[in-house]
Amino acid sequence: MFCRHAIASIASKLQIRLGAIRTYDGRDQDPDPDAVDVGVSRIISYPYYDDEKWTGDIALLRLSSPVNFTDTILPICLPSRTVDLNRFKVCVATGFGSTRHGGTTTAIY
């Protein structure tokens, strides 16, 4: 687990790409025209992260500037605290990375 001061120094080095549907490594001749890059000013890590069990591995990122919503950049909707999430049968999470601890990352983007 990162110590708090290390996380603070990492935040200023991060760039978040919003609205993109294609990866871009800087060599691409046709970058995604809808993509917007935004810096991160703060990382708020989950206080109960357990680095032995790998549970609670989540954080909030405070962006360094406001985001203008577009057709490809929209906010997510979160339920209120009164919604009983146990009644839902399906949960879907998406992202890039390994699908298991120590696993390789996907080559399909």
C-alpha cells in the first residue's frame, strides 16, 4: 500500500483521458477526436484497503479542472443510500488490467 504522502505526489503526475473509445500512445496519426485529458489534483484512497487480502482496492480522483459534459463524456449515476443493492442479481464492472492477482494484462483494447 502506498503511504499517504506518496499518493499525494503521484496525483500531480496523473492524466485522465475522458471520452475516448480508442487507446492513444502518441504515435497514432488519428487520435480520438472526442478525447479530453485532465490532470489529477488529489487521490482519495479507501481507508480500509487491505494489502494482504487485496480488498477495498479503490480510490476517488479529484480532477484538477472541471469537466464539460459532451456526447461522449457523461457523469455516472449512483443510487441513494436507501436503495437495497442486495436485490439486484447482476453486477458488471469494466476496466483494463489483469483479471487476477499477478496475472497478465489484456492486449485487447
